[in-house]
Amino acid sequence: MDTRRLEIKEVNRAHPVWVVKPTDFRTEPREEISPHEVLANPGFSLYCFDLQSDVALFVECSDPAAVDRAPFYYQAQAKNAVGLVSMPLPIFHRVAREIPEPPQGLLFVHSVGRCGSTLLSKVLEAVPSVHSLSEPDDLTQMVNFRCAGSSDEILRGLLASSVRWRCKPRIGLPADTVAIKMRSEVLVLADLMGEVFGRANHFFLYREGVSWMRAIFKGWPENLDLNDRDLRRKMETSWSNTLPILREYLNEGEPMSPIQIRMLAWITCMEGYLKLMDAGVPACAARFEDLTATPEPVLKKFFEFCGIADYDWSRVEDVFSRDSQAGTIFDREERKKKIQQLPDELVQVVRDMVATRPLLRVSDILMPATI
């Protein structure tokens, strides 16, 4: 099997936030291409994996800098794709081993979601020596692979090679640091990331559990019936593809409520950070509440932790004055239109769920190594 261009005949992504998959595009095979051309040309970027065909899929974009700057990398890849490349996984792994890490290494930004991680990614983008990517989604796809039964050995290899490919040449000056902000779901792989990226810096943004659930609930449809048993079963089925922890709570007689299911996502992220700490990787954390109340001291300590000294504080302040998710479904002005308020009885559901976890117990826990 050869590395080959694919002509895009149709884009099949039905929703912008769905996890990337090979069927996002309907394609037809075209001419062969050297894998090293894919490596050398910044216009090519890794999109997703097709394990059934044993290939990695790259998109070709006419303006890769615009993709890098996008609030959500994977969405911009799909929107700006002009072609694809299919690369057999043995070649993908072999070429990945040829790609050196940047001089100052790797930085991973983890989060519980809805806590300023996209903003932090844009802050890093404002530093010329940092190549900051906000949510390359093949990493999220690996969560689905794990839940579907893929071995840890396969996932370690995909993780290592995927991140090496993110260190390929970019437009402009070479980066001293490559920073990857991931979707919150990727912390399902925290144990593997601790093994594979033990020398990289890991930074975790989190938010008090009730406050986090209020932010999630605010965007839910007003007519959503939380007691609908069919809805509950569908949510259990859907979220079991990304939340292995959910299987610990399944009850054939009574399906879980949407609040309980979503809190398991928060719990998975919090416990994922604790797994990284247990692995002994260089790691620290910050609370959303502190980042928004006193951004300057938090961010300066963050830069110190990352070993980043060449930042222009005026550019960082400018980032804070803008909406980091403008133009997406999470646009600030759109969020202001959401008015759902979490009822008091559901606040207790949140606290009760957290209380089932011995490592957490309370929703306002202060995590280790918090700035």
C-alpha cells in the first residue's frame, strides 16, 4: 500500500463538534505522493485515523496558518480542506520517528472544558516561539478506540507518532515549543500520556464542579425532559463511547440522569490529572476562578512553569480582550443568549456524584500543584 492523494468529492460532517472520523469525507484515490512531501509541506496536517484500512489521513489546506489560528483546529481542517492524503500506518510511524521534538519540548494543555482552555491556547499563540494547536482531534478519536477495545500498545504508538507529526515544519520560523490543547475527553488517556510523554510539561485547567455544571446546563435546550427514560438510555449509550467510567454506574433498572452522566465527564478529567501527577510528569494546574479573577499572576506563573520567557505581555492582554471562540457555536454573544439555570435539586445531584469518588469527594476540591 502506498501513500496516495485522495480527491474530496463530498464533505459529510453533520455537526461541527463531532469527533473526526474517516467518513467525514467521501473521496476517490488519485496519484501517489511521497510521505516526505507530506512532512515537508506545512499545508498537510494529520486529521484522523482509519484503523480498518490501517492508514492515517492527512488534510491538505491552502491556508495552513488560518487553520493553526482557528479556535478549534479540527473544525478548521474540515472547513478548509482541498484534498486528503492516505498514508499507511507503518510509513506513518516510520516517518514520525524521523521528526525531532522542538528545542524546548512539548506542552500539553488539559482541562475539564468550559474553563478558559481555548483562551489559554490563544495566549500561547501570541508567543512567537510557540506553535499552539487548539484541539487536533485525532487524539479524541483515540478515546473512542480505547472504549472500543484497542490495545494500550496500539494507542501508545498512535499517541507518540501523532504528536511527533505535530512537530513537522510550520509556516514561518521554527517553533521552540509545540503546545497542544486537547479536548477534555482526552484525559481518558491520562495514564498512557503519562507513560509516553513523561518529559513533557502538562498543564491542567479546572473549575469547581457545580459552577462547571451550571455552565454546561445553561446551554441545554429549555424543553429538555431530564426524566425521559429514552433520552437517558440514549445518553448512556452515546457517552459510553468516550467515558469508560460510565460503565461502573450503569443500572439495568434505572438509567442515569443527564446531570449524572455529564458529571462523570468532569470527574474523569479531575481524576485524569491525578493520574498524571502519580506518573511523576512535570505538571501543575490553575483554577478557572483564579484565571478570570487575577489573570496576570496566574499566567506569569504558567509561563514560568513552561520555561517560556520571550512573551510580550501587551499581546497577552490583547488576547484577553477578545472572544477566543468567536465565530463558533460557543461564541460569547451566543452564550449570552442561553438562560437555563441549574435548579437547586440538581445541584445536590452534582455533589452526590462527586461524593462517590474517594479521590475527590467534594466539588470544590483544590488539586495538587495548583498555581
